[in-house]
Amino acid sequence: MPMNWHQEPFAQVASKVGPGVVQVRAGRGQGSGVLLDRNSIVTNAHVVGENPRPSITFADGVTRPGRVVAADRLYDLALVETDSPVAARVELAEEESVVPGKLVVAIGNPYGFGWTVTTGVVSAVDRIIGGLDGLIQTDAAINPGNSGGALVDLEGRLVGIPTLVLAQGQNIGFAIPSWQVLQVVEQFRRAGRAQHPYVGLAGTTEVIDPVLSRALDLPERGVLVAGVEPGGPAHVAGLMEWDMVTAVGGVPTPSVQALRRQVRKTPVGAVVPFTVLRGGRILQVPVRVAELPTAARR
């Protein structure tokens, strides 16, 4: 017996999420956005550019003015206020549920075409592209105009906000993870700007000596400190080259990406313990997270 369209999982997701995806026009540029609630839209900073009053077109065809509350180029996120004619909103997927192989659906407005749906999988997580990190890689087709739209799972929960594609690749797109979107939006609402936590540490993902790992009950991998910025938080705290960071705030850091993620989740000004393997001993080194210097944001 043939399946009705509304029984098909991708069609169900499109029907559920589509009304919460909008088209954002800012001067000559255009992209997509996602309704977080009746009056708030999240999109990419590069979509709104320098335009403080983008126009927002909703799924029912109504166009209304928007106002940029805050935007941050380093996170490539912007919060826009508007008076939505629809009550649609999206829920956020749990961070732990976003793993390679997970089926996802991208909904946006590529090339100005309205409300286009593409499908694919999460290809990888924690990618670093330029100044953006923690990105979700997907093979769901993402084109110019999809930026700022919705990448959702089959339950219609927001996995991420598409932000860029690899021009020379084929179906290699990237999205800002929903946990990071929520964190930045909360900062926008609370302070009108986003924080940029920073510790001034460079490192590489390395295998921990198996003998030490077993003896000290350590994970198999950690972050080997390759350098600390003079005068930076890591330097002031006493971290040094050849230290092996195995956890931040009690959360294991088996990779540079994991360490960066934990630092980014820490509020500026907070003191967080770095678990460090040094000379065969485990140390707890408290590091006060600072704000990324202005010069480094350019």
C-alpha cells in the first residue's frame, strides 16, 4: 500500500520545521533564518552584514521589518527581532545526539528560492575552518542562501545553523552546532554582545604513553601543550610546554577540538581546573579564563 506523503519522515520534518524558517534580506544580500520564538530569529552575521534593519519574509509570504539586536563576526551569528505572524519555533537537539552518520535535513532559501529541503547525514563533528571551530560537517546540499537556515534531525530538532560550504568540494557543508548557537544567543540577550573565552594555549592531539595511561587511569589521548602565550591566562596559571592536558573542568579533552570546546563553554572570568600530566604526575592547574584580546578578533 503506498505511503501518504505526510507519513514519510523527511516530509514530516519539512512540514514541522518549514514554518519556522524565514528568508532574510539585507541590502543586496540574502539568506535564511530560524525562529527561536515569536519575536526572535537567529541567522548568520554574514547574512545581515552591516544592515541593522533586514527584511524578513515568513513561510506564509508575509514580509516584515527586522532589527538586529546583536551580531558577532567570529561566531558568525546574529540575533534579529521581528513581529512574527506565525508561532513556529524549533527545539534544539542534544549535543550528545549529534554524531557522524546521523540523518539530517537542511531547510533554507538557496539562491533566493523559497523553502528548499535537502537531506544528508552528519559527516563529522568538531571541524575547524578558519576562525570557526566546533563545526558540524554534512553532505546535505547547502548553497548560497541556505546560510542562517536550519539543519535539523528527523525529530525536527535544530542540529545547527548552516554557515559555509567548501567551494571546491561536492556537498561538503558546515553548520554551527546548536549548543553554541544557544550560548551565543543567550549572551546577545543578556549583554548585547558575545563573549570570546581565551586561555592563550596552543596544542596538538597526542597519544598518552600507554604505561602511564594504565598506571594513572588516564584516557588514551590528550592535548600536548606546544606553546603558551606570554602573559596569557595559561602562562599566568603556570602551564608550560610538554604538559599534557587530559581534562578541563573535569571533562576529558582527548583532542584539541575538545579542549577548545570546553574553554568556549566557560564564562569569561571563571576559574576552571586543567587536569595536567607533567613528569609522570597528575596536577590540577586552575586557569582563569579571559576575554580574547581585541587585536586577535580582527
